Amino acid sequence: MKTVILLSGGMDSTVALWHTLAEGHEVVACLGVDYASKHNAKELPMARWQAEKAGVPFQTANLTFMNQLFQSDLLQSGGEIPEGHYEEENMKSTVVPFRNGILLAVAAGFAESVEAEGLVIAAHSGDHAIYPDCREDFLAPMAQAIAAGTYADVSVLRPFVALRKEDIASRGAELEVDFTHTWSCYKGGDIHCGKCGTCVERKEAFAIAQLEDPTVYLA
Amino acid sequence: MKTVILLSGGMDSTVALWHTLAEGHEVVACLGVDYASKHNAKELPMARWQAEKAGVPFQTANLTFMNQLFQSDLLQSGGEIPEGHYEEENMKSTVVPFRNGILLAVAAGFAESVEAEGLVIAAHSGDHAIYPDCREDFLAPMAQAIAAGTYADVSVLRPFVALRKEDIASRGAELEVDFTHTWSCYKGGDIHCGKCGTCVERKEAFAIAQLEDPTVYLA
């Protein structure tokens, strides 16, 4: 199937790119999104690097209007990124309202424009606790809306929806993914902070999967 | 209910704004979208004019990435706007892939950010023939996805989904909407061309509703 990958430059979507290629699909393009998060400037070059390594065109959609119109500490206009485990209540401040809905909608229009039939999002089960727009009760109707709202009946593929992040790390290791060229940290500093929710989750994924973590953390 | 209106500056969404106010809802904001269509520069000032008249804040989301990434003659990067009736095959070239999906997704995130519980889209039955993303089999799952994907369970309200455009014109006349401050023409010239699909549809709506059409057309 001709597919488009939503590629943020994080671990999950990067493994999704390589997994989709390994499954034999034709990846016609990867789509990155600049939504003015504090870490876009760190993760998007990783996404481009991975796409180039895979020989797949990489495009970026500018959604920086979110910085003015949306409330979230993940955005440049928001407050400090909280530290601690993802599931803690304070991580809710990093939720960007309906972000995955917007990303999927944009990617669906893009997929139709480049004549792709499928669209891959790397949402996984560990995302579900905090993000309503990562859960299957969002993803299933969203997929139905995208199929009904496009001429080509674009399919939303969610290969990791039942996996945990450590399973994705394991799959990436199998596929020899270069994790040094992926970015997670929400703070977007020079190196991964090691303390924010997504750094904590990244560390845990490698540890639980019993893989060496190649990431350099500040703490 | 606290609502956000997707306000393009066309007839339908303008009547939707005044209809929503007349129904007693609190309209906390109107959202316009600049997606680099040939007529955005004409219709967005109309949207702003109507919102200001209604005393409602007006915001614009910049989605001009579509000009580079999407294929459509409606966009500045696209070919000539075809002339003739909406239902003709050549009008398909003006479809912007999954446009309403993207607009609804962006408006859903915006609604959550401004603490609105409802989101109004003025899609009507006349749109359905050509646009897959105006039909109820798209709108229903999209509404479900938006409710599931937002903390506030944002509701998508579609007051005109069973109406024809002439019914919307009639409702606007009842509400004394100033149609001279609405814009339809896809060509985006100085005045309405009178020949493109949306001009033809606008003329027909006034004629069938037996209303005086205040629009100045080139032809």
C-alpha cells in the first residue's frame, strides 16, 4: 500500500517508518509538523535525517498558529515543562488540545494530495492514559471520518496501538533503528533533560526492553 | 452552550453565526482559516466584519502550508477556477483534500483552548454532492472523534446539515443578515464573477428563496 508516515522525529514514529518499510509498504512521503512546540526545533531535524536515510521525501506542515491560539505548556507560548512521570496529573499541562486529531486531518489531506492510500500514526497504548486523542475510542471514529471524507478512502494505520513503548523500542532494535537520531525531550535543550515525562518514559522503555540506551541525558 | 463558530465569511457560516446567537448560545469566538485559497483575502475580511458586528472575538488560523503540500485549483498554487454549475465534474478540481476535516480538527483544539463546549459548522445538504467531507457519513464519525479526543467532549453542531442553501438564505433574511458583507466567489476578484460554481449556487439560492440578491456580479 502507498502510505504517508506522520514522522515527528521521536522514537515511536521513527520505528513506525522503518516498520512500515519492513512490512513491504511503499512509503511515498513522511510528514513532519511544526506546531511551535518547545522541542520541534530538535525533533524535526531528526525526522528529516531518518526520512533521508530511508530515501523517502520529507515535508513539513507549518501549524505554528497553535502558539497564538492554543493553551499548552508544550508550546513556546506556554509555561515551564513539568518534571516527573507521565501519568502524574501535572503532565496534563503539556497536552496540546486535539493535537493528534489535527495532525491526522492534515496528514489525511496530504495523503490524498500525494495519492497515498494509507496514513501511519505511531500512537501506542502507553499514550492512552494522558492523551484522549491517542485512544482507540478516538482513533476508530477518526479513521472512519478520514475514510469517508476523502475520495481515495484513505486508511489510518495504527500498527503500535496495542503495544507499549518498550515493545516499540524492541521492534526498533530488531530493525537496527539509529535511536541516536531520534528526539523525545519536551524541553528541547541541547541534550535530553532526563527529567520531563517523555524523557522518563524514554529511559524506562530502553530499561524494560533490556536495551542499551544510547541517549545522553543531562540527569 | 459556549460555542465557537467556523466562520469563513461566506453566506452559510455567516448565517450560522447569527442563527447560533439567535438560538441563545454564547458564542465565545469565531475562527477563520487562511488556507491560501484564491478567495481567502476577500472572504476573511467579511468574516471579521460579521464577527465584529456581533461583538464576538475573531481569530484566524494560518493553514497556508496547504498551498505547498496540497493539490487543488481552489488554492493560489492551483490552476484556473472552472466555470459552471457545482455539480459538474470539473468542479471537483476545486476540492481541497479533507478541508473540512482539517478545519473541524483545528476548531476543536481551539474550542478546547477557549473552554467552549460546542463547535458550529455550516455544512448543508447542497454541499454533499461534490464534497465528501460535507456529508453526514463523514460528519458523524468526525463529531464522535472530536468528542472522544477532547477533555471537554466538544460537540460538533451542524444546524444546517439537512437544509438547502436557499433555506439558509431564507433563515438569514429572517435574521436580517447583511449579505453584502459575505463573500462566495472562488476567483476572489474585485467583485463576484457570477460564473464559478459557488457564484452560480449563490445566485440560485437567492432566486429560489425569492429574495432580492444584493450581490454585484461581473456577469
